[in-house]
Amino acid sequence: MALFNSRKRSTSPSYVSTSTTLIFIALCVFGVWMISSNYGFSPQTLTDEATSTSMAIDTSSKINNDLSSTQDIPQITTKNIQEPVETTTKSTIEDSAETNTNSEMQKDTSTTTTVFEDNPGHLPDDAIKSDDKNNNNEANKQKSGTSDSQMFEESSVTQKEQASSVSESGNNDQNSESEKVQQSSVEASEGNAKGQDSMESQNANEAENKEQNLGQKQDVQSFDTRGSKNNEDEANKEQLIEDKGDITKKDGKVTTQDENVDSKKEDTSQVSQSEPEKNENQGESAKSQDSKAEKKGQKSKKAWATQADQSHQEKKRQQDNTWYLCNVTAGADYIPCLDNEKAIKMLRSTKHFQHRERHCPEDPPTCLVPLPENYKTPIQWPSSRDKIWYHNVPHTLLAEVKGHQNWVKVTGEYLTFPGGGTQFIHGALHYIDFLQQAEGGIGWGKHTRVILDVGCGVGSFGGYLFERDVIAMSFAPKDEHEAQVQFALERGIPAISAVMGSQRLPFPSNVFDLIHCARCRVPWHEEGGMLLLELNRVLRPGGYFAWSATPVYQKLEEDVEIWNAMSSLTKAMCWDLVTINKDKLNHVGAAIYRKPISNECYERREKSEPPMYVPLQACIHKVPVNKAERGAKWPEEWPHRLHKAPYWLNNSQLGIYKKPAATDFSEDSERWKNVVDELSNIGITWSNVRNVMDMKAVYGGFAAALRDLPAVWVFNVVNIDSPDTLPIIYERGLFGIYHDWCESFSTYPRTYDLLHADNLFSKLKERCKLAAIMAEVDRIARPGGKLVVRDESSTISEVAALLKSLQWEIISSNEEKGILSAKKGNWRPDSLASS
């Protein structure tokens, strides 16, 4: 100001101009010399010697003071020079800062800048290094919130005054930093009142600061206190906080947060601003570990509590973000073992439909499958057999391609199913009766109870067999016939996604009463009849194979060739062609074959082709002829077979529960007799239940107990490391599959209303991660669907914790009795899993 006053008293403009110029140049030279000779201090640092050394400082500020001369010289500008402000006491700062603690702590802790407020005492240099420049920038941004008149006064400060201020600061740099923290706190409390007046000057200063910071980026990176390059993403987070200018304190921490979050600046010097939090969670260098240890041992007020609080918040953040949406091409239709694109791309051949078979990820996924847009609670059975919500399975390809065959049609907000199929466009019921009339021995619902429907389409054949008291294990590949199995399950019809390719079907031998194929597009006659021989393996001796396809009733050249090949093959397999009939209504024909009940035909063959007992090739399994052997006799007629122990279970064998097998079976049936009432008491509403899965079936007692519920069917799963009781389940007139729950199940998401797990998870967690199993449970359960768990109390507790993290509602939990029931909601996480 003295310089400007002397200019006013001059009487000679020329003389004054010359003198002014010389003095200005001299002051510039002097200022540059002073800055160069005082390289240990930032030219922006303004201090007051009267400031008490007990004021709070940034524990990581000193390193940038020692290294800032080459970084800070380009920043000399009168707009960034601060005027000294009146120093406040430490207690005053704490009182004013603590008033904002509650509101500030509710903000995102991941973007909080953390320093210790109390004087750290005599700590090593590397224990208090970090960001002197951060505080300078912070003070600059606070200062930019002042009025235009204040900006003019700042611009009038001469280079001489600046140099003098820097010289006086000397060894008081720590006090200077305390003053600036105080100044920022004071100005933060005045920010709202000055908001409108300072907007123009603030924008100008922010633009200039951004330009300066960008110019320093490369230099700053080399001085990261962890010895690594700065993380730009972390810098952006810290910059958002720095720009805000609001400073609060809690438990010894000073935090800042930006009101103007749109001004995302590139000030990478702030990367090391949150070192205490990063060092605790990452521990990337010995220096940072030493620094953390020193901070824990210092006398700073509540320093240890602050570290513990940060750790707690980090753990809470990680827990909240445990679950992510699956980042996959299949989206809401994701089946992990069928949509493993990486494994499919590595296949050498797809000749045998290997690309449609199971290829499970090495690590079971723990991501969650998203819901289709506008998903609704599924329509209840039996209405669901005829229509489903379009948005639940929003696929129209089958309606376009197969609409004329009455597979599926789009009707407003519904997808409707007239009950047709390629071979029965006039309805499945008529076709079912046609097969019965063609071969009276089929005996739907009495002699024939459990069937396998190969290439099931949308499942109408199996869906209408319920009216004949027959259950069908239906399957079709997840292929270009878009979502056909998903349609079936949404309708409430049993089905899985599978294909007949190079692997055996996951079913026991000699268990299906009848196998059906209506234009199932399987080349039975190729590869030595390998696929038809696989059907022979799972077909019960004396069981039927109903083949409805064009070679049966058309005389085109290709059809004739296939028919001749099939005739030779079935003769070599000793299958008896019972009848060939033509349906006059649908204008189709069906050939019905019967598997022999003895080995006499096999033994009389002139050529032993196909061979017998060659694993995984085109081979025939001999028919069991010993009357005590399983499969030698047809089961009791349905429903008597349901509760009667199979004839081949005898008391010379030990059952699963270490009692004679027949006794074991009977006691297991008694155990489940009251299960309907029991589950009703823990929140299961049976009118809302259609698709049920017993995740660990033993003898099928759980499914048998639900037999009297007319709307319910149960899919029994026998684990691969459990005793092989699946044949007993089929003998009872029920159905099921072999499976390993350390892998995903071959079903679409959202396909089961009730999952039941009896002593399953405690055994599984010895082999695979419980979190992955629960992610699979969440995938296959419908929103609103239920899970019932019976297990050890410790496992019940673990499952409950995982279900809560998945936002499932715990309906009932009794650890003493070892039972839990829970309900799935509509919650989905917001973030995608890494690809």
C-alpha cells in the first residue's frame, strides 16, 4: 500500500513512472531471490509468529514443505495470496467444528479427507508428511469465497510483503498450517452468507487453481508418500471434498466436503491426503505402516478411536457392497453352467451339441441376477398353465415362429398357451388320449406315472399330463428356441435345461415308465444309435418309447432313410415295435416301442452290435432278471407305490439312518407326515406354492407328504456325494435328479416357489463357499418365494446372516430346533460385478 501512496504524492508523471518501474523490477528480483533461498517453504504460506504451537496441524503436511520449492514456484500469483486472519484458539475451532459433526459423518466416508487435529509432538519426519499444499489449496478455495472488495485488497499485496511474510514464517510452518485450518473453519461458517456475492470470484479462482494444479501433475506424482504413482480416481474423490471448503472435526479428524460437486478437479496432490485410512486398509509400504504405528502411539486426542471408527466404517461399506449384479450377456436369464461363454469359446467341436451342455465356472459365481423390467408376481396354478405375464418372460420369438402351431401367443400383457405343439396343434389333451388309444398298456396315471419328455418345448405335454395324474421330467436345450424351458417353469410345469449330446443324462438307470419325443430334433439313428441307447439305459424294463415324428408317417426321401435306420437300430436293441398309429385330427403319426423285460433277445443276436457294457459309448445295459434286483419287476400301480417300500429294499441292508432299509424307509415317511402343518405354522401359504424343490431328498418322504396338495409338484435332488437313493424316489412314482450344489442348477432364474434344505448346508460348506450357494438359492427362487432350512444351529445362524445381507425377510428362526424360514423380496444391488 505504501507504494501506491507514494505514487499519488509525485508531481512528475514521467519521473514517477520510471521510478515505479525500477522499484517494481527490484522487488521482483528480490522476491525471486527470497523464494529461491527459502526453498523449504511454500511461497503461498503466510504465517503469524504469534500463533500458538498447540494449534491443530495436518500430521502429513511436512513432506510437501520439504519438497515444494520446485512444485510451488509456478504457482506465484497475487490472486492466491492470503491475508493473515485473526488467530483463534484451539478450543474455539473444536466447538465450531463439532457442531457439524453429525451431518458430515452421514456423508460418503469413502471421500472423506482425514487428518489428526492435535499436535503430534516430536514424531519422525515420515510420520507427519503428506500435504502442505493441500491445506494451501484448501485455504485458497476458502479465500475465493470472499467478496469482490476483499479480492481487490488481496491483489494489492506487493511482492515485497509476500517475501517478508515468507521470511518471517521461518521455522513456524506448523503454526502456519494450524492458522490456515482455523481460517478455513471460520470462513466455512460464513460461506452461506457470502454465497451469491462470491460466486463470480470463486469461479475465476477455481479455474485458475485447476490450471495450476494440472501443470503440477507430473511433478506431484513422483512425491507420493507411498512411493507409487497417484491414483487418479482417488484424487478425483479427494478433490470433490477439497473444493467444498466446509471443515468439521470428529474424534480428532478434520474432514472437508465440497458443496459444488460438479467442479471435479485434477489436483492429484491430494492423493496422500487420506493416508491414515488407506494405510490401514492397504498397507502398501513400510513407511506407511511405520507412520500408522506412530499415530496409534501418539497422545493425539481420541486418535485410536478414530482409526477404529474408520475401520468399522470400511467394514460396513464392504458388507453393504458384498452383492453385485451379474455382469453377463444373458442378463435376467443367466444360468451360470449353461452361459459360460469363456468355456464355450474354447470348445474344439460342437458336433455333439457340446456347447449346449454344462460348463460350470471354476469359481461358483456370487453375483445376483437382475429382475426383468416390470416383473410381477407369477399367476397361480392352474390359471398359469394357460397364461403368464409377458414382462416376466419377455420373449416373443416362439410366438412368431410357432404361433401357427399354438405353442404360445402374445395377447396384450399376457403370453397365452393354447396347449398346442408341433405334433398336436389341436391341443395336448387330445394327443395324450391318442397315445393311450394307440397302446392301451400305457395306462396313464396307473401303470405309467413318471415319464421323460425329450425336447419338451414350452412343456404343454407335461402340463396337461397332470390331469391324468402323471408327472413328466421335461427338458430342452437353451438354444435358439428362445426361453422354452423358462416358459414351462413360469407356467408351473416341471422342466430343466438340458440336451442330449456327449454326456449321460443325470438320471438313474431303469427308472422312467415312458419316454416321449414329439419332433424333438434328436438324431437317434446317428453315431451308432448312441443317444437312443442312452434312453434305453434310463427306460424301465417293459417301459415304452413314444416317437412322434415325420419319419413315422411321411414318405419323403430323408424321412424314409431315417425310418429305415431307426428300424435297424431298434431291432438290434431288441425293442418291440408295438404299434404305429396316425392321428386323423392332427394328421401326424406315432410309433410306440417297448423295452424287453429279459436278456433273451440280446443273447440271440447274430451280431453283438451295439456292444454291451462299454462306458459312455453306444452300448446296451443288460436287463435285470433276478427277481430281487431293482428293475426286474414293475412297481405297484399308482398311487399305491408312493408309500410302499420297494420290493428290493430288505432288512439285510442298512438304510441311511443306520436301520434296516425297509424300516428306515417307513420311519422316514412317518417323519414327514405332518410337514404340511409344520410349514404352515412358520409362514408357508400353500395356495401360493406350485414349484417346489427338495434340495436334499433322501427317500423322497418330503415330496410324498405333499402328495395331497393338488397344486404342488416337487423336484427331488440327490447330491452326488450322498448315498444313491434316487432310484427309490422314482420307484415311489416321484422324480428327481443328481446334482452337486457346489455348482449351479440347470434351471432359469426365478423358477421355484419353495426351496427345502434338510441338513444340506452344514455338509456343503465343507466343500464350497456358503455365499455362492446362497447366491444360487437367490437365483432360482422367485421373488416372494420361500426357503426352509433345517440344520445345525451354527449353520442356521450363518444362513440367516447371508439371507439378511440379501435383503430376505426372516419369517421364523429357531436355532435350538434348527429350523429357519425366509422370504425373498425384490431387492437387487445397484452395482455390476466386474466382468
